[in-house]
Amino acid sequence: MNQQITEIDTLVVGAGQAGVAMSEHLSRLGIPHLVLERHRIAEAWRSGRWDSLVANGPAWHDRFPGLEFDMDPDGFAGKEQVADYFEAYARKFDAPIKTGVEVKRVTRNVGRAGFTVETSDGIYCVNHLVSATGPFQKPVIPAIAPTDSTLHQIHSAHYFNPEQLPEGAVLVVGAGSSGVQIAEELLRAGRKVYLSVGPHDRPPRAYRGRDFCWWLGVLGLWDSETVQAGREHVTIAVSGARGGHTVDFRRLAQAGMVLVGLTERFADGKVSFAQDLNENLDRGDENYLALLDAADAYAERNGLDLPLEPTARERVANAACIAQPLQTLDLTEAGVSTIIWATGYSQDYSWLQVDAFHANGKPRHQRGVSSEQGVYFVGLPWLSRRGSAFIWGVWHDAKHVADQIATQRKYRAYDESRSAAQTPAPLRANA
Ligand SMILES: Cc1cc2nc3c(=O)[nH]c(=O)nc-3n(C[C@H](O)[C@H](O)[C@H](O)COP(=O)(O)OP(=O)(O)OC[C@H]3O[C@@H](n4cnc5c(N)ncnc54)[C@H](O)[C@@H]3O)c2cc1C
């Protein structure tokens, strides 16, 4: 069967925020391109997030430079508003996005430049390929998950609201932004909740009248280029829910949530927890207080007239679950019917069959420029800095990647013009 073959200079795979940002920068530079998206624009925000999720950062911050949210800038956009925002953004510059097209396989051409891209909509021949397929693609549930079929187990990616869960108590494993927000929603819905808390950072939602996104910005922390050694698996616990509030595990425990340490193993209907709860909470507090200290120092150094907030340093008394952490929990006795694994995601590049990956499957790149010439990545955590996987951060990374593609196109254009000049004119008969 003859397949349709389309030639295009640059193909972007995925039309989440990273793909939209990429398309904007490529358009600005006049680079012919197409974005292919297997579902809809910003699909992850529509169907891959729970119903009540709002952005972690305020609307003035969690956006692209070229468009504001149509809402209170200090408010937190709901997940559908975020998806609508990216659709509107793409319309704004008439982004060449084709939805409902899955990229199935990319291979490097042999003996000539570029790549052959097999899709559900025919074949594309491209010079440059940008993977914008997301930092959080495949939900990861650790191997320790019990096989007991009476337990309802889901990943946080498949949690939408408390009503979808069977009656009974819930164990939420993982206390990053997803885990802690889901646990809090369940507690407020009247569920008994156990929350397994690992190492985490927990910035104050706001301090001295400024959101933490602002503090991280002025302190240069969004622009940190490398993860601090040993902090690679430290998650960040923040929440924009109900107008935004600081995640304070000790207060959640006071409100009735049972905090436990890292979940270690399941056996004979029981789950055991590491005895690291207090250490994890203490280190989270240290991280919180360090940001307050840095903010105070910044305010003083720059003569900022911001209201003092001594109550931010108050600590509530420890609830019983912190004073004497559980070592094991009998799931049946505790009435636990559901486990929610808020344990993160991995990436799937099985479709990208090029030499661009480390042995552990992670993309090999420098600021998004892959070791396989012509392949680029955007939207990955720490692609260039701490903000890289977040809304506003990906826009800046996409700009750099588009510039790199433009540079390569210039070299190519030079080569083509020189080659044409050097080609001897064909001999004419009777010359
Ligand atoms: C629960 C949660 C809350 C978050 N909240 C915030 C927040 O408040 N603020 C913030 O800045 N960041 C937040 N993030 C982080 C980040 O902004 C989001 O993960 C965002 O969706 C990443 O955008 P992206 O475009 O890089 O990837 P995605 O949104 O995942 O988009 C990738 C797209 O690629 C498509 N795709 C994948 N493979 C193929 C293929 N082979 N062919 C065609 N299409 C393909 C997918 O369908 C998808 O639409 C959050 C993340 C999570 C998980």
C-alpha cells in the first residue's frame, strides 16, 4: 500500500505546553514545521489530572510571556482553564498543530541527513525532530505493591475525585504535590487517610505577602542549573487548592491524617513503614525555614518594605502519629480499601529509535540538544534548570532549542549554496 510521504523541515512531537512553546519559537524564526499530537492540545491537563486540580503557581507566574490568563492574576487556574489557555495560545499565532496523529516510529535516514517518521497519518521526512512528549508520561507503581486483589489500587494519574473510590480508608503513598493534595482532599471528604511521607521540600505558599514562586524567582532558585547532590529524589510539596496554602504535614496530622514513613513492604495483609517520618518532617521544616531566612535576608538587603510575618515560624504540636510513628499497619483492621500510588512517572521513548539515550533510557542531551544530531528534547525536568518542566520554564528552553535548529539550518543553507556554486555547468553540445 502506498503511504503518503510529507516533507517538512522540523517536526515537533506532542502538543502540550512544550510543543506549543516550541511551535511559537519556530514560527518566530520562520522555520517550517508541524506539531503532531496523538490526542488533543494540552491533553495531560484535561484527562491526566484530578478534577479539582489547580495550577501550583499563581496565574501571573504559571503562564507564557505572550498571554495572560483571563482571571485574577494572584489566583490559581483550574486544570481546564490551563488546557483552554494553551489552546488559545496556539490559536493566537495559528500554530500548525495536527491533533489525533500518533508518532509511531522515528529512524535516522541511512546515507543522507534527516529522519523518517512513521505516524498514524502517513510518513514524514524531516531534518529536525523535537520530542515534546512530556516529563510525566508513564505512571510508575513500585514493585512492592501488594498483589491482594481485594485492595483497590490506582496511580495518582488515575485519581479524579473521592467518589470514585470504594468506601473505606485510603493509604496514599508519596507526599509530593500530588500525594499530599489528594490525601487532603480525601480527608476533607471524610475519609480516614494514611499518608506515607518521604523526603520532601515544602516552600511556604506565601511569605510576607509574596507567593513562593516570586521568592524562588528573585532568589534565582528557579534558575538553579543542577540538582543538589543527594536531593535528586526529593519531591516538592505545594498546593494551590482552595486559594493556595502552605503544605504543613504537622497540621494535617492535627486534623486527623495519619502520617507514616516511607512505605517499605507488604506481607500477610500488613504494610511496614520505614522509621524515617520524623527525619523527613524535620528536613522538610528545615527547607521551609531556609526559604524564610533567605527571603528575610533578600528583603533586608534590598530595603523591601514587606510586612513581617513571625507566625510563619510557629510550629504546631506533634500529633500522636508523629510522636509515635506506626511501624506496621494491618490493612484489614484499619479498614484500608484503597491504595493510591502518588509515586511519579517515567518516560517512554520506544518510538524514538535513534542514538540519543543513556543505558538507563534517559535522554542524552545538552540543554535539549541531543547527542543524535537533529534530535531535540523540550519539557524534561532539569533540561536546563529547575524550572524546565514547568509552564514558564519550558518556554525559555524551547526558545534555546529553536535557536539551535535555526543555527543548524544556516550551516546547511551555506553548504547547499556552496555546493550549487561549485557544481560545474553541464557541457553544452557544440560548445
Ligand atoms: C499532577 C501534576 C500537576 C502539575 N501542575 C503544574 C503546575 O501547576 N504548574 C506547572 O508549571 N507545571 C505543573 N506540572 C508539570 C508540567 O507543567 C506538566 O506535567 C505539563 O503537562 C508538561 O507539559 P509538556 O508539554 O512537557 O508534556 P505533556 O503535557 O505531557 O504533553 C505531551 C504531549 O505529547 C503527546 N504525545 C506523547 N507521545 C506522543 C506520540 N508518540 N505521538 C504524538 N503525540 C504524543 C501527549 O499526548 C501529550 O499531549 C504538573 C504535573 C503534574 C503531573
